[in-house]
Amino acid sequence: MICLSQKRWFQIMVFFILLFLLIWLISLTDFIFIPVLQILGAIAFPMIGAGLLFYLTKPITQLLEKYKINRVVSIILVFLLIIVLITLFIFYIWPIAQRQIYNLINAAPSMFKMVEDFITYWQTNYSEIPDQVITSINDFIDDIPGHLESIINNLFGFIGSFIGQVFTIVAGFVLIPFFLFFMLKDGEKLAPFITKIFDEKKAKNIRSLLSKVDHVLGSFIQGQLIVSFCVGILLLIGYLIIGLEYALALSLFAMLMNVIPYLGPFIAVAPALIVGAIQDPTNLIWVSLIMIIAQQIESTLISPNVMGQVLDLHPLTIIVVILAAGSLAGIVGILFAVPFYATLKTIIVHFYETYTESKKNKKDALI
């Protein structure tokens, strides 16, 4: 047993030494990998956009095929459905949301003025407010011009960078339909193409891995987007009931933020709380109550039926992964952290299970 344990530790050490050696060699040959990464970055946007639409529309094409409808015809019907939904959004929803966003931007100065008046009112009651709080407020107010200057500088930098990427973005949108068409048409041919160079037993193992990854990604993308849509609708209904201003714009913002697991709902409710408090202080209670009800409905009825426990990730793990990815890659890291981690976990668990089973029979080993 001691010899086996020492042998196992030696194998682990060798693995990590080889891994770090590989990373070091890659860093030395970055002149090879940087052009490859630039090429991948150029096609990343249409690939990711088409991938999201692929997992959203795949169940529809499969449903149509069950009714003996040709696959190409099913794909055409899916494209027509997407066009209809985009048209309805542009002509019926976006004008209202755009008007509310415009009004909200115009009302922002008066909102800031009300907040400033509220802070000034508090400052007149020095006996009721700790000196540390007053000092922090004064420091924040003094730093507002610097913060605004920094925001403006970053904004102009962002605009310049955005203008430089307009062509790439437009080209990406043009390519998304083509990528989506071939994903829906030939997506099932990927696994046989990858596994055709392996013998049947190893090919079956790799097909099993690809199926698990496909299941995890599909469940997360479909589930998260459907859950976000349902939460946005529930919040819109609640905001309209209490007469909250800019209800549609705030609901669309909440719908987008709910794509981020766990942290998204807290970000989503912040603007609604601010707008509600300025409109009527009692709205703080109503907006909070609406958000709690929407999240309870989502967590008890929608998520279990849509996503289930397919990811099998602890909430604390998800929060740590999101925070780490956000610090490394910003908003892009936050959006893709959970599916990337879930996919990586699925691959590692699969290879570990394959390794443990291969100890019984060396022929079952992938490597």
C-alpha cells in the first residue's frame, strides 16, 4: 500500500511538472499562438452568437422533425420564427423601451439632485450621524468630479475602440445565420467526424463525453435564458401593478442581468430600487417584495423544471468562479464563467471515471 501511495504521488508530481513545462513552452512560442488566437477571436463572436441560438432553436427543429418535417424545411421555419420575433420586438417593444430609457437619462440629473439634497439634509443633523459616515460622504462628494472625468475618459476610449470594431461586429452579425444554419443541419455529424480515427471502444467513450458536454451546455443556455425571460416578465407585471416609472426599461435590464447566476438578481434590482425610492419611498418595500416573489417563483417552479440539477454546482462555487472570472476578463468573463467551469468539470470528471475504470482493464484507457 505504501509503495502504491508513493507511486501515485510520484505520478501526480510528474503530471504537474509536465503541465507547467507545457505552459512555459507555450509562453516561449507565443509568436505561433498569438496569430491563432487572433483568428479565433475574429470568429468567436459569430460562433458564440450562433451557438446560443443553436441551443435555443435545437429543440424546435427536433420537435418539427418528429412530425416528419424535412430538416432543411424545419431550419427555414426556425429562421422565419426568429425573424418574426425580432420584427415584433423592433416595432412594438423597442420603441417603448427606447422612450423610457431616453426619459430616464433625461431625469438622471434631477434624480442626482434629489440624492444630493437628501445627503445635504443628513449633513445638517451632525448629532445623529457618526463622524465617520459624514467624512465618507464628504470624501465621495469631493471625488465626484474626478470620478466623472475618469468615466468620460473611459467612455471616449470605449467609443473609439467600438468604432474600430464596427466592421467586425457587423460581419459577425452577417455570419451568425450561416453558422446557425450549418450547426442545425450538420451538428450531429461532429461527434462521428472526431471519433472516426479511434477504435470503437474509445470512440464510444469520446462520444459519451461529447454528449455530456452538449447536455451541460444546452441545459445551461436554454435554462438560463428561459429563466431570465420569465423573471423579466414577472418583474414587468409587478412594476406595472405598483405603477413604477420606466417599468419596461427596468424589466429588460433585469432580464439581461439575470443571465448572470446568483449575482445577477442583485444587480438587476438596484436601478428599480433607486427609481422607486425617488418616485415614492414606499416603493422600496414594493420593489423589494416584487423581486423576492419573482425570485421565489423562479427558484421553486421555473429553474427546477427548466434546468434541474444538471450543473450540480454549489452556489458558493458559482459565486467564487464569477468573481474570479470578472476580475480576470471583465463582463465577458462573468457571462461565460459558469458554462466554462461546468464544461471543464464535466470533462475532468469523465476522464477521472475513465481512468478509474481503466485500472480494471488497460484496454479501456483513452491514453
